[in-house]
Amino acid sequence: MCLVWCTTKLVLFVFSSCAGRWLAQPITFDVYGSAGLARYYANGCFCWLSYHDDDDAQMLLLLDARRMEFSVVKLPPPPLWQVAIVEAGQGRLGMLTVDLTKRDAQRLLYAVHSQDGNGADQWQSRPVIPLPENYHYCIRGVAGGYLLLIGFPKENRPMVDYFTLDLQTFQVEWFCETGDYPNGHLYADLPPSLSPPTL
């Protein structure tokens, strides 16, 4: 897949490995705003955060990799900057955010997406997830069933600590310490639908 974000349209070009060529008709989706750099894969969908400049509304743009269809899920206010989209079980999406409502909060907020009887998006809050104290946190990514967090020590030492959150148990563990802030993308494995066939 090749995804192109234009001023008012998102255009998806799809290469068929069976036919050995690009599909003739790209898939298009009207967008108004800008896409966040963060992208996730959950429940068979690729997900991007979309920011709408005119009303500060945030949307989650979904591409269903099986049906090759776009859809949009409205995110709850206020604007969220540290967001990770995860699988929440039963085909639902979960959203983890660093709590920025309190100056020294060391916790993650967790909400699960559903739709009401009229098809309107709803996010149900779950219990907060406490994080080790004396750090400022940044979500690094999701891979292999874990959320990776960077902890910047409040005492301003040159090292940063990494923590993992097990997405099954919601247990937080210290992972490692490093003096460098890596610029790569977090990677664990290909989504099952994109993995090579096995016997």
C-alpha cells in the first residue's frame, strides 16, 4: 500500500501481489485537516490521528485492511496529543493517553470505543493506570502486545528510562535505560493479514 495525504484527499494505492501490479483505481477519502504522524494497527485496521484545524476536533481515521474501506471515529475532547490506539477485545478499539490534566500526574487514561443505538461514537473510561513517579512520559508506540513509554526524569539527568505496559494485564515494568533518544519506529511483527503464508 502507498498512502498519499493531499490537501483535501487521502489517496490509497494498492499493489496486488497476486496480479503483480498496482490496482487501477486508487481508493480516495475526503479529509479536512492534517494527519498526525502516529499510526497504529488494531483489529485489522490501520489507524491515523487526524486534526481538524477549524474546530480543534480530532478524528481517528481507520483503513480496514480486509475490505480496503476508510471510516472515521470521533475522539473525545479535549484535544489529545499523547495517544495510542490498541485492541480492546471483542473487536473494539482502546485508546491510551498520557494524563495531562494535572501538572505532575503520572498515569495513563484508558477508554474503550463503542457506538450507541444511533451509531454515535462513545468512549467509556476505564480505571486509570498509575505510572512510576518522578518522570514526564511520552508514548513511543505499540508493538507485540506492549505499549512502550519513554520516561524523562524530572531531576533532568541525561539518561531516559523506558517502560512497558502489558496490554493484557496492564502491568507497567521498567524496560531499560539509555542516553540516546532513538528516532526509529517501534516494530515487533507484521500484522497477521500481511504476514507471509506458512505451512
